[in-house]
Amino acid sequence: MAGRFVPRTTAVPRQDPGTGAGTGPTDGPPRTRTWTPPGPLDLRLVLSPLRRGPADPAYRALPDGSFWRATRTPAGPGTLRVSASSGGSVSAAAWGPGAQWLLDGLPALLGAGDTPEDFRPRHRLLALTQRSRPGLRLLRTGLVMESLIPSILEQKVTTDEAYRAWRLLLRTYGTPAPGPADVTFGTYGLYVMPDARTWSLIPSWEWHRAGVDAKRSATILRAVRVARRMEEAAAMELPEATARLQLIPGIGPWTAAETLQRSNGAADAVTVGDLHLPGIVGHALADNRNADDEEMLALLAPYEGQRHRATRLIMLSGRTPARRAPRMTPRNIARL
């Protein structure tokens, strides 16, 4: 589910000259904006659902406290840098054709449309976690495909497999993100994900090399053929947006929820069909680590309208059941 993994901020090595976003195209000085949120804001908690693994080519959290994301906006590729400023405000800089679009959407991205005050905890655990995490707000990117494609990659596989596929595909078929040439992002630079046409032209053997089976790649190809219709879901209410995404064969409730949590800031998009989440919710709220989706939904019923926020708070509480079995061994179909 969105926000399950909170990124670690670590030092990054210097990249070789001529590689990555550090030498990507620049568009002159960045456009900038300063915004003051309506309440406490923890950038790390808010933006972490956008991170697809520790080496996501489209996301970086740097030691100086800044967060970088590269994305494809309706206006074109763009890179956004966000950092906290004095007085509780947020400073942002953006590069590329999509710079202004990213700055215009900054408040929504950082949860300006979120309503955490509507959440009424009915369990002590959630009350304590909410009090200790006042800066948690649910982001809204307004972009469907950038969350839909990696969510499809995460279907029925380990996160390590999905993150590897995302990295390989972005570095192979994405474009270096626009931005400052003198910024070091690590061994590999930031990349903007491919456009719909490029996704559709990826040959079958390249999907295989990235470890993506035919079922998931076919689902992505069906989605990119109607990418504009998919993007329209970002402006829809949750039931209509969910129905729109699930018109595509291969996209079910799990994938739709994982996408809309990010693209729409959907506070009630609870993830069903997850291997671990029902047991985590059951353990936290009813001391039942063997809970299924039905019991999870019953436990979350008091939070209807805010069920995704409730699960985020449970994940952040640290009250998760101890592992009883070894981790699932990642497959590597590229070797087959």
C-alpha cells in the first residue's frame, strides 16, 4: 500500500561525468515557488508513497533535506525539488517544460486538499500515532499513469522484483530529467518515465529481461493505449475513478487503490487483495494476524471515508506482526 516504505536518507556517491540527470538537459534558471501549508507538514511522510524502492530513477531524498522527483506532466517532462524553509513554509524549484505545471500543483501534491481533521480515531493505537505524526498528509499528484504502471509491475511479485523492473525500464526507455547539470544524484541520475507511445513500443524480450511476465506487460500495454482516458480518472470521485481504471483487463481493486491513493489523494482507497495488509490491520486492531480482507474491512468500517489514512497510521505505528516464515525468494524470469 502507499507509504508502506519510508525512504532512508543516505549520502550518495558522485556520478561519473556524462551519466544521469546531472548532465541531462537544462532549461535555464528554474521556476520557483514558496508555499505555506495550512498546518504541520512532514515532507518525508507526505512524499514517500512516490518512492518505488531505494534506487527509484524518478525520486531522490538527499541528505540536505530536499526531495526531488522527475515526472511526465501534461505539459511535458519536469523535475521538481522541494525542501522545508524557515517559518514552516516550503520552497520549490522546477525545471523543464512541465515546470510551471508542477509548481501550480505543489499545494495539492503536498496535501492541501487533504482533510486530516476529518479523521476520528476509535482505537488508542491510531490516536497515539496520529498525535505523534502531525505532519502526515495524503498527497495528490493529479497524474494517473505514473502511479498505475509501477502498481501493475507490483502485482503478484515481491517488491524487490517490481522495483528492479521499474529501474531497468525507466533507465532504458525513460529520458534524463531536466535540471541543473551540477547537481549530483548518485551513480544513476533522475529519469522521466516514457510516454505512452514509448511504453507501447517496448519489445517483448525487453519486458522479459526486466523480469516482467506476459500478463503484467499486456496489462500495461492495454492501459497505455487508452492513457488519456486513464488520466481523466484523476479528476473523478473515488467510485467513478476506480470503475474507470478497472475497465482495463488485468487492473483490479488492488491496483486501482494503489494508484488512486497517489494520483487522487483518495483517503478512503483501502487496499484489498494485499498479501500482508489484512494481517497487519487485524494484528493492530484486534490482535488477529490471520485476518482476511473481510475482517480487515469490518475493522476499518468505523473509518469509512478515511480508511486509507487509518491503514497508513497503522503502518507508521510500528505495530506489525513478527515474521513467521522466510521472505519469499524473488524470481528472475530473465534467466529463463
